[in-house]
Amino acid sequence: MSNLIPAPGHSPILASSIQPVQVRELNNTAVGDEIDLRELWRALKRRKRVVGATFVAILILSGCYTAYQRIFRPVYEGSFQLLITDPISDENRGATGGGEIVSNSMIESLARNSTKSDIPTLIEVLRSPMLLSAIASRFDTTTAALSNQITIKTGGSKQMEAEGVLTITLTDREPARASEILKALKTDYLGYSLKQRQQRLNDGLRFLDRQAPALQAKTGELQAQVALFRQKNNQLLPTEEGAAQKLKIAGIEDQLRLLQVEELRLLSMRKSIEAGRLTARSFQDNAGGSSGTGGANQGVNVTVANPSLLEQLTKVEEQLAEARAKFRAESPTVRSLTARRDQLLPLLKGKELDAVDAALAMNNTKIAAVQNQEKTLTREFQKQPQLIKQYEALNQKLSIAQENLAGFIKARENFQLEIAQRTVPWQVIAPAEINPNPVKPSIPRNLALG
């Protein structure tokens, strides 16, 4: 044995006895990553007794546990459904009416502080201790335990997307107790909805009452401004009065044109008198004035200062015409009448010219008066656009204020009516019912899991 112990500093293995060893890296493909099912099946066949015994044991244990739970600790389930929105309400379809309906709905919406229903938040509130504490105390349980027993989902039995329907489900080990809890939940949830609705209505009514003085004061102020505007400008409705002034100006222009036509007629008469082309009869026919529309529009009557002279000349001219028809021009009768006519003509001519000049002066006076009246009406009419603009601005503000006030009064009446009605906003559309068969444990599920 001592010969096998190497001396210090020497190795017991001789250098000549050391041989190199080649190490070859195993190919990864040599060891398959996949499970060989045939090997697994052969292993199971070799251990079929163990596998069969394990399967039977677990299945029996699962069945015994399920039977025990089913007999001694069954879980029953019940539910009911609540309709929390009105499916045929106008609010869901939006306002499609006129301006007044939109204004009223806007004011009422502001007063209601209406917002879109937040279903997840509502579900949390319904499962919160605020609503469950009273029921939990009544049935000698905790709010956390009662909340765990409750499941709330949206949608009905047919339409899962019906967010306006809440299905409240409760699980409990005692079906009678579950039924009582469901009834208590239904009563408390309906009471909560009524309380919230009444509170919202009361808050909205207080909001409207706070807004009432401001709306009434604004409407009264605008009414006073409109009254002051009418008093200052002496106009009730500037738009209608502007149209009336336009018609007056058109009438004045027609009257002025008739007077100008009359002036031309009188000037033509004067020229005819001066030229001696106007006989006494034709002068009488033209002296009455031109026909107009009546009143100030009639022509100016030419009145001779000495009408008897005109009558004498007219009579002499008639006699002269008859004498010329019977006698020759050299006859004494014709000469006498001609001399008489020639004697009256210069006198009548002067009278006729004086009468026409007087008529021209009167006509010119009327023309000047009508022109002044036209200028006055034109100046007043030119002010109308600005007055109409100011009046329409004031009237528009007043109309808006009156619509707001009317909408406020309508909304307040609706709020008072709804508060008096005390109608529950939510409805039970599926009554609270308990499934007589336990829902837990599930025999097929537990056996399948086993």
C-alpha cells in the first residue's frame, strides 16, 4: 500500500499512460423535444391498474363531494329585472320639434341636471353599503357578504345590449331567505329610485326658483326699453310704419306729377290766348281744370274776374255765327256783331290772361307745398332703416327673454306636477323568483372536472 502513495511533488499517473479522449457534442436533434405518444401509451398500459384505480378513486371522491354539497350545502339562485329607462321617452329620441320645444327642453334639462346614465357607476351604487346596510342588518349578515351574493348585469333575457334593463341575481343557501332578500332588494331599489327622482326634481325646482327673479327682471327691462323706443320715435312698429311712409311718398310723387301736368296745360292755355287761337267757348271748356284722382290732385280752375264779359262775348260769337249763316259779310248785322266782338275780345283777353296767371301762381304754390312734403317724408323715411335695425335688435332680445321666461314657467309647472305625482321612475318587468333547483354545486361540471 505504501508503494501506491505518491511522493510529494509527484503524480501517481504516468504521463505515458494518459491517452487523449475525444468529446463529441451531442446533436440536439438526438434528444427529441416532442413527447413520444407511443411511449406514453405503452407506459400507461404498463401502469393501467394504477391509472384505472386513480381514475375511479377521483371520480368517486368527486361524486361523493358533489352529493354532500348538493344535499347539505346547496346554493339556490333567484333574480328579478328592473327597467331603469323609458324606452319610448322623447328624451331618448332627441328634440325634433320647433324652437319653443327646444327652448323648453333646454331649460328643463338644465334644471334636471340631466346626464347620460352611467350604468357601471349605478351598479356599484346598488351593491354599495349605502343601500345594502339596512338589508344586511335585517337578515343578520354583513354588507360585504351580501354584496358578494348579488350580481347585477345589464340586458334582458333576449337582448343583451338592452342597457336600460338591469338583471339582479342573488345566490343563497336557503331559498326562503333568498326570496325575502330579493323582495327587500326590489323594495329598496324602487324606493332609492323614487328618492333620487324626488331629490332631483326638488333640486331642479329650487334652481328654477333661483333663476326666476333674474328672468323676470330681464324681461321687464327689455319691455321698458321697447316702450321707451316707441315713445321716443313716436312709432309702434317701425317696419310697418316705414312701409306706410313709402306708400305716402309714392302718393306725393303722383300728386306732384299731376300738378306739373296742370302747369303745362295752363302754360299752353296762356300761349293760345296770346296768339288769339282760343275762343270764348274753348276758354270755358278748358277753364275747369284737368281731372285727377280727386282732392288736391285735381287741376286748377281758371276763373275770370268778370264772368259777365265772358258770357257777353260767348253770346256775341254765337249770334255772329248765326248771322254769317243767314247774311252776307257786308250786311249791317254781321258788321255790328263783328265790331261788338272785336270790342270785347281785347278786354276778355286781358281778363283771361290774368285768370290763367292767377291759376299758374296757385298751381306753383301747390307744387312747392307738395315738394316740401315729399322732402319731409323722404328725410323721415331715410331714418327708418336705422330705427328698424334698433327696434329689431331690441325685439329679438325681448322675444328670447319671453321664450326663456315661458319655458321657465312651463318647466316649473312640470316639476311641480311630477313632484305631486310621486311616480316611481323604475319598473319591475320580471318579478323576483327563486329557482327551486340548486345551481351549485353542478353535478355535470364537478364530475367533468374530476
